[in-house]
Amino acid sequence: MAELRALGDDLGLEGVATVLNSGNLVFTVPDSRVAGVAAEIEAAVAAACGFSATTIVVRAEQLACIVAENPLLDVAANSARLLVAFVAEPGALFRAQSLFEVPWAPEAFAVGAHAAYLWCADGVIASPLAKAFAHLMGESATMRNWTTVGKVWAAVADTQSSLG
């Protein structure tokens, strides 16, 4: 994670911090760079590490919406088994519409304005829902469990409060 943080610093991102060992960076960037920063990070990772990693940048206001609108909080009994699927373009979530045609109980699936939510009752690795979602979405989505999302959100909130 130190290398990832250094990579962000080298790209001129401000206030770079990593969250857990999960490949999450929290940073600030001028509005003029927002559109291209994911591609910049992807290229830097490929150059430094020799592999490609799909990068999705979520703005603070989008993350606030994703956290606030999670419709599965009443269903999920374990935050490590509640996944949030982030996408670069919210329109990509339409690819997962066919998942609503399948009875997933005891698992659950929902789609919000900026993310999808998956409750994996018996664990993420064994989850047929998580496997089906990953198959449909491919590299256009990346999933984090609710515990990680909470820690990323706390880091973003700390950054926001220090800016202003």
C-alpha cells in the first residue's frame, strides 16, 4: 500500500491516503482532472507493477449517496458479507437487471443510482449471487464489503473536514 500511496503522490494527487490493504486510495484532485484520473492511475499501476488493474474513481458526493441509499442494511447481518459494487458508469448497472429474475433468498440484490448491493448470506466466496454478478459485469465493476466501504467513507469524511 505504501507503493500505491507513492504512486498517487507521483501523479500529483493531493492528500493521498490508502485504506486497509484493499487497493483503495483516498485523495483530492482538481475538478479539471477528475475525468482522466482513473486512466492516469491505471497507466501508472501498469508501468510500475507490470499488470493492469481496472480503476474506478468515485467522487465524495457519489460515495455519500452510495452509503446513504444502501437498501440492504436491514437484511444484512454481517457487514463483511454485504457487498457494494462500484462502477465507473452507472449505466453499466443495467447489465445486471437479469439478476432480478432469479430468486436469490437467503441472498438479496439491489441497485441504486451509483452502485449495486449484494447480500451474501452464506459468505462471499460461496455466493451464487456474487458469482453471477461478477460474470455479468466483468471488469466494469469492483466490489468492496460494507466494512471496507465504511472505512473508505470515514477517510473521505476526514479529508473533507480537513479541507474545509
